[in-house]
Amino acid sequence: MQFKHPEFLYFLALLIIPILVHLFQLRKFKKVPFTNVAFLEKLVIKNRKSSQIKKWLLLGCRLLLISAVVLAFAQPFFSNRSKEVKDHTFIYLDNSMSTSANGNSGNILKNISLEVIENNIENGTYSLLTNSNFYRNISSDELKTKLKKITNTPEQIPLEEILLKISSLKNTTENIIISDFQNSSVELFNDKTIPLSLVQVTPEQKSNISIDSVYVNQNTSSSIQVNAILKNQGSAKENIPVALYNGDQLLSKQTFSVPENEKKSITFSIEKTNPFKGYLEVNYKDAYIFDNSFYFSLNSNEKINVLAIGESNNFLSRIYTNNEFNFTSYSLKNTNYNSIDKQQLIILNELEKIPQSLVTSVHNFIKNGGHLVIIPNKEIDFNSYNGFFKNLTIGSIKNQKKDSLKITSINFKHPFFKNVFDKQVRNFQYPFVTSSFTTNFSNSTKLISLENNQNFISQIAKNNSKIYWFSSPLNKNQSNFTNSPLIVPVFYNIGQGSLQLSELYYRLSNQNTIEVNAQLNKDDILSISNTKTSFIPLQQTFQNKVKITTKEQPKSVGFYTISDKDKLLQTIAFNHRKPESSLKFPDLLKNFNNSESITVTNSVKDTFKKIAQKSKVHWLWKWFLGLAIVSLLLEILILKYFKV
């Protein structure tokens, strides 16, 4: 038995009062001898004993009355908890897109919300965490209001963050996580001493078709070949219709069949338009509906500006073709310095000496986010080059080696070579160089190296810019690298990396980086909008481009435009995160069947019933109050009917 107000127990000291009174009234009688009354002796003894019994009964009633009243005010109760506290329940409610599926009783998210509303503890307080909001210390009525308005969101809080949030809250009596636990690792719950109630709700249907990704190949001046990868989870499916739209215009429609748990590639050949607002739709009812559509966009009018300064070399013009790049080439004497700030990539191609005017212009170009390629000349002016490198604060050239060396190693793990090679090639015909320069550059990474482990191509990071250094001239007298298969992916990736053109599509809630080829005035900003919403993204303005970063916005899938005031610059597309389409759910009941701190159910109602039973308080003050009344009535009856 526990007490809500144990301080009232001090009043039990009042029990001494009736005891003292009783002792005073039970003082010993003085014996008085009396003659010839022997026949009264038994009656007197009998009356005295009856009087003592009555007084003992009255004492017991009064002690019981005082004790019962004091205990009633102390409010005793029985409970499984060590003390009577107001319930504060933490609830994480997963409202990610995966909970938009149907469970045994309809829409998962709506049913969960309704069950929490119907079964929550009325006099408790709550902290409600969703993937989009956190409501702390709210009442039962406020909880119901929030749950009635909850909707699915593309955002997803990692399970690690949820557990950290629970650990940071010190006043919770119960912690409930309601989710499908999609793609979750059960190892995260190991060694958790915090009591957790896990409610796992999963889709009733265990089969799903999703549009996994889209890519374009055979992109000519007049046509596009669009390839859609469709992923099947579950049993084999046949005659599934899929349609391709450009905006609202239907362009093509096909049907396809896909084996069990396999992927299928569907190809559409279409006429090129600018911009192309592609929309794919699969007409099939399965576990998830949100992943049956897919948005992508093509902006064919964007080109990357590349400027080569120095020796004439035909391999650059063959790589930087007119359909993707604006390539120009000048000799050092004929260089137009006014055009430098409009470039995204500058190539210093085998200059013997770098004049101070070019040093200043290129340094400003680097500071404003431009990218630079440096190919040395065989007869370089060391002082000129090292003065240039000192200006850029990247290091210096140490010496020149006139040894013939093979180009043997590629850093396949570097992001520069992402999607270039299907596998690591080790037996290709090695290019060679007849001379090379050794350097001591800082913040440099190796892309390709020579057989003596010296860098052949180095990438040097400079804030928002990258500098690429070739340790050897590339003319045919010094190297045959321009005849190697590596020449095209190396220079093409350098060119593509100098401006991050908009991709076919982006994913909601991911951190996306988009670089727009635009020159803005000092106070100008770019905005992203569609017909329903508009927002200003995080952006960094350079002299020759604007770098945009998105993550929390936008909130919904579809097409969006990047605009400079009323001028439309790009059309971009956003889709849901790929993991949301997964049907991988851990078996929590199996993993935590014998856990003492973790309970697992698939019913919100059962969870709240167990919590209510655990926190139920059995109050006893009414019983003690009744006992006080009974003892008072007994005292009255004794005084009235117990005749001495």
C-alpha cells in the first residue's frame, strides 16, 4: 500500500488523546467495607466489569475512527508503480509514405490514429513525434486534435534518432513506437534498458510493383530513348500497363510481364522536345500506390562553357562536342580575358609560362567557383608555375623526371570514376609518358598514377572549385595518353563535373545539389515553384553559376521550375525516396519474444490496454472513510444501547 499524501500520517499521533482519556476514566475504584450487603456483592462486581468492557469498546471505536480519518486524508492506494504519478506517454507515429498502404482494416495511418484516439489515457500527458513534427507535453485532447490532422509525408526519421529522442526525455512513463519498421535493423534495440512498446503494423498485401529509376540513352538531336526500370516484389505479374506522358499528353503505352522478385526494363522511343516533362504511370493496384508514378525532366538547352588556353590540340574539340558544351580555344596571345568569368571550366594546355595577367584572372575564376585543368609544357618556367601555384596556395613543382613510365593504376573507388567502369580493368594496354613532374600539392587526391606510384592526374580541392593537374604533357611526342580509351571519360567527367547540370529527377528529403548556369545581380535570388507552392532554396551565387541545395523542400512529388524572377531557367522533377517502396519488415515478435524491457504487438488497442492496466491505481481512501463512519456509528450505538 502506498500513500499520495504520506505527511498526513503524522496525525496518527492524535491516537494518544483517547488513550489518555481512557486511562483517566479507568482509574482504580476504592474499596469501602459495608455490612449485611452480601447479597449485593455479585451485582456490584458485575456492573464494574460491564463498565470496563464498555469503555474498552468505546476506546477501540475512537482509535479506529481517528486512524481511518487520518488514513483517508493520506489517500492510500495500490499500484504497480512505486508512487502515484501523472502518466506521460511518448508516442512515435510513423507517417512515412509506406504507412499509406492498406492493413487488415483499411488505411494503416488512419487506423492507427483512430485507435490511439479511442484508447489513450484521458488524464495523461503526451509527447507525440512524427516524421514531420514533434509535439511535447500535450494533453489528451490536444493529442486527439493532432492525430485527426496527420497525413503521410515523404520525410523519414531514422530509428537511431527516435531512440535518442526517447533517451533525452526524462519524464516519460511509457514509450510507444508505432511503425511498420520498414528496412529497420533490430540490432539497434539491443542493450536498451529503456522500456519500449513496439507496435508493428504492416501492409496486408505483400506484393508491389514500383518504378525504380529512369535513364536516357541514344540521345540524338531529334529523338530520345527513355528506359524505365520497374521492380517487382512478390509473385510474377503479367500484362501490366505502363504509360509515358509529356506533361498531360500521352505519348506511348505498353504492357509488360515481370517474373517473381525481378526487375524489368521498358524502353520508349520518343521525339525530343524542350523541355521534356516526362511522367510514367503504372496502372496496377498493389501494396503501395504512391510508387506507381514517376516524374523526370530533360533540359536540352543547357550547355557547359569550356575554354582552352594554349597549344592547339584536336582531342579536346572531339570530346567537348557542341551538343553538350560550348567549347572555345585560344592561344595565349589571343586570349579574351573578358570571357574567362563566363566559363565553367578552363584548360591551361601546355603553356611554357603563365603571365601575371592570366594568373590574376584565373585566381579570381577559381575563387568564384570555376574549375581548372593544368597540362604542363615540357619546357616550363618553374618560377612562373610555382608563382602561380603559390597564388592559388596549393603547393609547388619540385622537379622534372625524364624517364619513360607507364600509366598503370586507376583509383576506381574515387567518385570521379563513378559509373565509368563496369568492373576494375587490370590488363589493358598501358599508356606511357616520356617525362613527368613531381609535386607536393596539398589537399590533392590521386585519380590515375604511374608505375612508380607517382600521380599522373591529381585532383586538388579548393573550396567550391577543383583543380586537375596532369604531371606530364599530353602531346604525342611526350605521351600516347590521348590515344588511350581513358582520355574520353577523364576529360568528359572533368567537363561534366564543372557544372552540376540538373539530373533527370531528384528524390524528396534527400540533399540535392543543382548548379544553374546563370549570372545574377547582387540582390537577385532564384526560386523554385510549381502551381501549388513556391519556396526560396538555399543558394550560393558565383560569378558564372548559382549553386542550389534542397532537402526539406519541396514536400510533394511533381515538376518544379527554377526561376530568376519571371525568367524560367530549368524544369526539375522530384520523386519519392526509393526505400519507401520496400516490403522488407523485420520479425519483431521473433526477435524480442523473451525480452524483459521490450514488448511487441501488432495492435495499438492491446498496447494501450496493457499500459492502462499497468498504470491503474486502486484508491482506498473511500474504504477508510467508510470505516470511520462505521466506527462512529458503533460508538453511538454503544453509548445508547450498552447499559451498565
